[in-house]
Amino acid sequence: MEATGGYERGVVNHLRAAGFVVLVLQPIQVRAFARLHRQRAKNDALDAALIAACAAAIEPHEIAPDPRLTALADALTFVEQIEEDIARFKTRLEHIGEPRLKRMVLADIARLKVRRLAQLRLIAKQLRAHHDLAVRFDLVLSVPGIGERTALALIIRMPELGQISREQASALAGLAPFDDDSGKHRGQRHIAGGRGRLRRSLYAAALPAAFRWNKALIGLYSRLTAAGKAHSVALIACARKLLIYANTVVARGTPWRENTAAT
């Protein structure tokens, strides 16, 4: 079936519980498959046949996800929505001059921050209730620049962590720079796709990590900007390195060491 922004979850869970193998396709996959077969007409019957044909052509490398992480992902999404609300209130505050209204907005921000912290603590507690997840969590936390909030995003949003290559991890997070070359033309590299919420968490962690917490990233950021790279480009590279470091420590099963950065 095709992903529908989460509305498909109930059907997916019901079918998997009944023993079916369910492949959830991204809409972009189905659209690309339709273009490949030059199908432009669209209705429910045609869509169903198209999704079935597309699913038959794709090897289902992802079967049932870890149900523990599915529940934690829903809770983490709620935290991310709280963070988005806080950001909106802060933006609104910039345009409010009346003291009474300003106090109301500040109170709302404070309330949301308390709720965010409580939810993060609850998610961490629930994750640590599972020994294997707790071990992964502590390994990721050993990387300088990765705090509890980012570590939760890595463990929950990327269950493949430590089982895939650094290139695969970067692509899954949408942090891999893709070539745009043709003949003698050398286009600018761009990141695209991937798991947006995980990418945003890593990008947010990259700034303090590259300026204060991680010596390897401080050096990387300095080298890139000295070479003329834009601030955002250097930060994306640092976010990608953070992910690679996390993937490495989980794969090795040993905490961060300074020479880990050289791998």
C-alpha cells in the first residue's frame, strides 16, 4: 500500500498481526513507477493496480519494524511538534509589543518547555527498559556533541544504526550529497530526500557540536569554511559526520574514542 501520512498505520498493524507481509511504498516511488510505464490516467482502480505492480517489482527489504520503536517514534513526534509550537510562539513574540500579551506568550512557551522535558524523560525511561536499546543509546551518547535529545532521534528514527554502511546511513537520513554531473558539466552537490525529522535533529545538534563539543567537528567546520564553503554546507557535513560517528560506535559496540573520528 501507499503511505498516507500515518493514516495507513492501523491497517498495516492489523495485517502484520494477521501474518501478512506488508510493503508500504512512498508516493514518490509509485509516481516514478507510473511515469516509467507512461501511465497518466488516475482513478482508484488504476491506482490499486499500479501500487500492486510497483510492490511486485520491489524486493521488500523492509518487513515489520520493531514495534517498540514504532510506539516511541509516535511519542518523539509529539515532542517534535511541541518544539515546533515553541518556535512559532518565539517568532510571534518578536512582533508583540503589548506587555500583557507578551507575558501570555512567555507563559505558553514556559509551559511547553516543561511538557517537552517531561516527555523526553519519559521516552528515555521507556527506551532504557529494553536492554539492547539502552546499550545502543549509551553508545551513541558517548559521542561528543550528541545529547539525549539527538540520541533518542538516532535510536528511534534509525533502527538500522550500526548494521549499515556510513554511505547508507547518510542516504537514509537525507544527508548524502548527490552528484549532478553530465559529460563535462560538474553540477553542485545537493542533499535530498531521506528521513526529515532525523535530519533536522542532526542538523540542530551539529551547530553546538562544531563550535564547542566535538574537537573533530570543530576542525572539520574550520577546514571547510576556510576552503570557501558556506556555513550551511559546512554544518551539513558536520551533521553527516555526527551520524557516521554514531553508526561507527554502535557497529563496533564500543564507546567513542578520539581516534574514532579518523575512521
